[in-house]
Amino acid sequence: MNTNTPWTEWLWRFLRVFLGAVFLYASIDKIIYPDRFAFAISNYRILPGDLVNFVAVWLPWLEVTVGVFLIFGLFEWASLTLYNMVMLIFLAAIAINLARGVNISCGCFSLDPNAEKMSWLTFMRDLGLLVPGLGAYILLVRRRPPPFLEKPSR
Amino acid sequence: MKRKEAVIRFSALSVCLVLFLSFSSHAGPVRVGVLVHLTGDLSEFGQMQRKSMMIALENIRKREADSISIVPVFRDTPADPGKVRAVVNDLVSTKGVSIITAGMTSTTAWVAASQAQSLGIPFLICTASADKITEQGWKYVFRLNPPFSEYGNAMLWFLSEIARPKTVAILREEGFSGLLSSDNLSERCQKSGYEIVLNYLYKKDTKDFEPVLNKIKKKNPDVIAMGAFLNSAVRLIRQCRELRVTPRIFMGLGGGFTLPQFGELCGNAADFVCSITIWHPSVPYPGGRQYYDTYLERYHCHPDYHGAEAYAAMQVVADVLERTPSLDPEDIRASLLATDMTTIIGRVKFVSYGNKMQQNRLPTYLLQWEGGRMSLVWPPDLASRKYVYPFPGWKRRPAEQE
Amino acid sequence: MESSAPGAWIFRQFQDILIIMGFSLALAVSANTIRHDPLPWVAERRLLEPGDRFPYFPLASSEIPEFRDYLGLPPDKEIITVADIQADLLVVEILNVFCFPCQTQALTLNRVWKIIEHRPDLKGKIKIIGIALGNTKEMVRDFSTDYGLSFPVFSDADARSEKIIGPGIHTPFSLYIRRDGSGRLTVVAGTHSGVIEDPGLLLKTLTRLLPEEERPASDIRNGEAGSR
């Protein structure tokens, strides 16, 4: 049973469209330039070589799918969870390389090789995109609660 | 009639004169000056070079019965560079040599080359490695052997293309005059992005390397580069085995690591130790193995690259003298410039590049011990077997022999 | 009525996640097949061949400041790619500065460079760069000085060439890159593994690969075979 008030319902719709749009926007460069994206992934030096290609080809389309599903409100729980998982992975990869002191571009939204190198600001920015994603769970629980959390109707 | 007879006589005389002049330049043996260190500290190498050149001449005569007759005029090169000029002058003015070849230290070769240049006599260096010798624009000076800056190339090539180490430890013996004696190698390692975790100079008679090897073990470098004479080389490797020092590669630089005695004394502790060299009997150029076997049989001693370079120098000299139209220095120089042949140390062609002029280019080689034998493992197109990298450790060996 | 057990609900969400991932994977595979591009990173597990698109290979223009004009690079770009270079045909030589055959090849390229720069019908059309596999920029600098090279050599300390050009690359390895329809250097017109000692022979190979309208008049007059 949806227990959102009208304004929290609108907030939920706004958030899922916003987060979906973020992912759609992020996927554009990656789909146009898969080789640059693969290069950017390899720069992180986390994935083994064979997986770099696979992730470079698949990840942008995962972003597109999750983005579209969020915008149209399909598979809400799964889409939101995937959004947050992907953002957490990005954040972890950025944190690892900032700790290593590696001077690379994030590759998150732009694959221009002359783009600014990532910094803790990049980390904060992505954290700023994760927080609403995690916060949206509160609204989603109220909107579409899991059956075991629903109060039985009298 | 009288006029006709006079014309015939004059023509005949002219023909005879022309024939005489054209053949007289090659009539008789050609004297070739040879400067080597026949006495003193370096006499071991000088004598090796003298013997190697004589073997070369024998082989040339055997192969081509009508080859030009070469008479080598050996002169002991004084250690004092000040006396070197006089020796060069003597060879040219008194002995009438047409070309000089030299197996000398860089210090003495520098003086001799400049003297040959000022006398305008072709001068072929076969040992001295100081880069600057072929950077002076001396048009009469040619060098067969690579310059010092290129000696380490085989090792640096292997490291940069295959091993890609991050850290290097260097151990150098006092008095060692090889690649590690200068800072050239450590500088190149640093420029290549390798961190030098240790750069240690030890005394000649050091017997116990445990303290420094334990330090190295803690730092766990990818490469251990050692510049050592035979006795230290053997001690180092044995103690590395006892202490289980295990880098990804052992690089032995210097004669100690390429002598057969190293393999005999270390047993299979020597396995997979690498070394670099300018020449080894296993390099696949024609005549090299035969030279090595002849020398060993005749003199009961293994010739090294000094001897091979001297042998090759005589091959080049003979080839040049066969081709030169006359013994005029300019003709001999032009023939040297046109040289393109394969000797026992490889292809010889004098080229100019960068600051260098009339410098032959030769690869250096990476050798690796296995089963008591050294094999050429790099460059790959000349290798007799594949390299073993990384060092597989001390455990997996057959029963060790002492 | 749906089961209210948490486990069951979580399992359903997990299924939904898998569905989304599977769907996106199907999209990715279809898109890649339609594009008909080789996979971007390890180029289909083979060396680049004529006809391939030269992949993304970023190079640092700060390593070769004295060659910016020669290559016609935009002044504001630090990271450039081959496509940013102004030429009709580009020789990309993958080499290692300590590799003996590569040093020989570099000397040949030097001679070819000199010939090209002295020929008005070729100057500006054919250009040469080197990429030093496994070498740092300090070593590349020393190499360029020691060998008196007239063309720029970039460092590739991380040995990206092996992944980008293809596995099993043996230096020296030459690629000849030609302009595509949009005028950018993207098409691999030819490759060669090993040393070419004769500068005349190499130059002949290069002029044959030039676009027809850029080839020297003497080549066309002599009825040389058309470019690929």
C-alpha cells in the first residue's frame, strides 16, 4: 500500500527521473567511444585485461537500461538497487585510485582525453549522486513496501 | 720505318710501365700495424688478441690461397698515453704500415686515434669503447666494437620488453671495470623507471656476503645485478642459494659470470643466472665456434670477446685490402667505408648516427646458464633457446652437486 | 497473494536485477554487432591488419614540443591521438629504444624523413612517429639524441601498444595509417613486422599507399599499382 503523501510521491518521481537521466547522460560518450571508455577503465588498474573489454561494452548499456527503467518507473526496486550498486562501485574505484595517487580522468561523464583529472571533488560529486539514490529507498519503501513490511489489513 | 718502330717501342714501354705501376701497389706483402697491450697488467688480453689475429690470418690464407699477403706488425702499446704517439709514428714512418688496427684501452686508443687522424692513416679500433672516440669527426678512425653506452642494451631491452621490473639491487666489486663500474647502468635503470633499492660496493676479497644479502632479501628486489670477478661471482650465487634470496632475475655483469669455471664451481646454483656479453661462441655467425675451438685447443684457454674482436678486425682488414684499388690512405679509407661483411662477431658496416661517425653497430647478447651451459636467450631472433623468466626459485632443482 | 516472506521477496528482486542485467547485455551485444567494430581493448586477439580502424591510443604531446608544428597538432591539446595529426599518410613505428633491429629501423626512418622533407611533392604528406614500447620518456629522449632522430618518438612506458595494436607484437612493428573519408588519419593501410634497411624501398611502399590524388606525378606516370 502506497503510504507516500502527494509531495513525497512527487519527490520520488522527480528523483527517479533525475537519477535515470543521470545514467542516460553518463552512457552517451561511453556508447559513442567504446575504445576510449575501455582505455579509461584500464587506467583504473582494477579489472584484469580480459574483463576490460567486456565491461566497456556492457556497462553503458546497463546504464541506459537502468536509466530508462527508472524514468518510466519499471522494476523500481531492481532499477534503484542497480543504480546504487553501480554508483558504489564507481566510488570505490575512484577512492582506490585517489589513495594510490594515480593521475587519471574519471571517465564518468566525459571521455575527452584532455578532461580534468579526478580528485576528491570527483569523489564528492559522485557521492552526491549516490546519496539521493540511497535516500530514494525511503520513498520507495513507502510507495511500494515489500509484502513482509506491509501491515496486514483488517 | 724508323718512326713506326719508335712508336711501337714507346707503346710497349708505356704498357709495361702502366702494368708495373698498377701491380706494384699490391706487389709484395702489405704491412698492417697492430697496437695491443703485450706486456703489463693487460697483457693477458693483448696476447689473446695477438693470437686471435694470427689464427684469423691463417684461416684467411687457407680459405683463399691467392689472398693478399698481410704482414702484421705488432707493437706493444705503452700504458702511458704520452708514449703512444711515438709508437704510432714509428709504425707509419719507419715500418710503412698502410693501416693500423688497435686492441687497446680507451685512454690509449684516444691518443693513438688522434695521432692516426693527424697522420692521415686509416685506424680501425676493435676494443676501446669510450663513446667519444667516434664522436670527433675523425675521418680516418673507424670502430668495430660497440661504444660503451650500448653495452647494456641487451639487458635493458630484455628488462623493458619482457621483465618490466620495478626495483633493482646492484652489487659491485671494487676494481671491477665493467658495466657497473660507472654510474651509467644505475643512471639508465633510474631513467627506465626502476627504483634502485640498494647500490653496494664491496671489497675484492669479501668472502661473507650474508649481511648485504639479508638486506637485499628484505627489500625483495625484482632484479639483482652483480658486477663481479670469478671468485666473488661464485660466492655470491652460492650464498644467495643458502639464504634463499630469490629475485625475479639474477643479472651477472662481467667476465666472472661467463667463464666456464663459474658453471663448474657453482653447479646448478648457476642455473638461470643471466649475463650480458658482446660475443660468445654460441652467437650464430660463421667461423665463431671454429675460432673458439682452435684457440682452446691450441692455447688451453678460453678466448673471450677481446679475442673475437681482434679476430674480426683482421677479417675486416683483409677484406678491405682485397678491395682497395691502391694502398693510398684515401683508397683504403673509402674501402673501409664501403665495408659490408659478416665476421665472427657479426655484421660490419660503418655508419654514422647521432654524434657518432664511422661506427659499426652490433647487438649485445643476453646469455643464461642452465645445466652447466650458457645459451643465448636474447635477442629472440638469435636465441638458441627460450629464456627462463622469472627465476623459478631454489627449491625445484635436481640433486645439487658441489 | 504474494508470499510475505522476506527471502521470497528478496529472491524476486534478485530475479528482476538479473533480468535487467541480461536485457542490457543483449542490447550491448546487438549494438556491438551492428556497429561491426572490433572490441575496443584487446583488438579481437589479433594484430591490427590493413583495413582496420586504428584504435584509440592517447599520446602526450608534451613529450615532443619541438614537433608540434611538424605534426600539425592543435595548440591547446595535451593528449592527442593519431587522428589529430595532419598528414595524408602516417608511419607509426612501434619500437623499443634498446632493441637492436629497432635502432636500425630508426636510422632507416631518419633517412626516409630526410628524403621526404627535401621533396616538395612529398613534404607534409607523409609523416613519421615512433612509439617506444616499454620505455620511459627519459630513455626516449636519450635515444632520440644519441641517434640524431628527426622524427618524434613517444614513450609507452606502460606497454599499451601490446594491448592496443595486438598481442604478440615484435618490435620493430610498422603501421601505415591513411586518411578516411572525413580526412582524419584512422585507416590502417598497411603493416610491416621487422626491419626495412633500404630507405628507397620503404619510400616506394609509402608513396604507393598515399591517396591517389596525393601521389607524386612520377609514380602515376610510371603506372604504379593503385593504392589499396
